[in-house]
Amino acid sequence: MAMENRSRTKVQMLYDACDEVFSSHKERLPTFRQIHWLKTLMDAMKAADVGIDEFGPGSPSSSPDWSKELVSSQEVSKITYIHVHECDDFSIGVFCFPAGATFPLHDHPGMTVLSKLLYGSMYVKAYDWVKVEESNARTIGLAGRVMDGVMQSPCETSVLFPRSGGNIHSFAASTPCAMLDVLSPPYSEELGRPSTYFLEFPIPSLPGYVVLQERDLPEDLEVAGAPYLGPPVVTVEDDLC
């Protein structure tokens, strides 16, 4: 249930909406109206709303009312994840990328994913499965291309569904950039929702299609953590205390 007796920052409104959509109605998939609601909230969000200074120290965005410190985009030297919130039903977080950083092809098993590019630009390649099977306990199959191009801020929030929208994708940061992600439900090894990585093999006779083959976790993939410095998020659990 969304709660009203609190200061309604943009990130708080996003949390409340996610709780309403993904926790209060977990027995069914989100409706088009609910997805549009979440998209509208995320479309309005900027880096400073989640504690990130995209311009560097001394810029006008460096001193919001609720904080004297922000994560500086200019100091991000490797892919960095900022954890905002996670529960059994959804997670909210931000991936920050330095220019040139790449995140390999990976999937989102059984998830609805909303992603908002907060600043910068990145090259995105995305596929959906056409036919998938298991071979020697590894996933392999035919996939069709959904996107192969540059995403540049400002742009609308993108949505991935469990079986459509570019559920398997990779990123390459053209400039320093950051992506706000909402995942429902979150990744979970225990519940059969691991993050799986893939190699792609183009099919010359079928432009736009590739064979994807599961691979081990790339050895060169390194994701650092950074503290969340945005405005406090009051959760359902906090309200019950």
C-alpha cells in the first residue's frame, strides 16, 4: 500500500509505486497502466535524485537540500553499483559506468525490468529468444535482435519483459553514464533466477539473428559497490517499526 505521510522525494515515490505494483499485487503480472505509471516516475528522475553528481564537484547539482555529499560521476573508474533498495519482490539500484566500460551479454530470467539512462550515452545490443534449449546443462539457442545502437540521455525509460523487449542485452559506455534499474523479482540463485552470461555467434544467412551460448562469468567483469547517498527511502518495514 502506498503511504502518504512522508516527504515525497522522487525516489520515495518510485519506491512506493514499486511496492504497490510488485508487492501488493505479486500474484499477477503488472498491467500496462501500472508499467506506464512506473515509466512516468522514472522518466522524471535525474542523477541527483539518487545521490549522483553527473557534472562534478562545484556544479549546481552538487548541493541538494537533503545532502552535502554526492557520488561524483567524474570519480567512477570502474563499473559501480549503488544499491538503493531490495526486497523479495523488487530491487532498485544504479549502475555507473566510466567511458569505455562494457557489461557483457546477460539475461533477466522471469523478470520485468525498467531502465532509465540518467546521463551520458551507451551502445546497447539486445536480443530476445526465438528458440532456446539446454545442452549439457548449458543454455543455447536462436535469438533475434531487438536493438543494436546508441542510447543517449535524455531518453525514455525502457522496459524488458520476461520474454520480450530485449531480455538479453549488453552495454558499452560511450561516455560516463549511469542507468537506474528496477527489477522484479530480483536476481536469486536460490530461487532459480541467476544472472547468466552469453557468447553470441552471428548467422550470416540470417541477418539480425544470432546463436547465443551460455558462458562462464567473464573473468574481466568487475563491479564495485558504492554507498547510496540519495534521499532516505522509507520502506514498509520502516513504517511498521
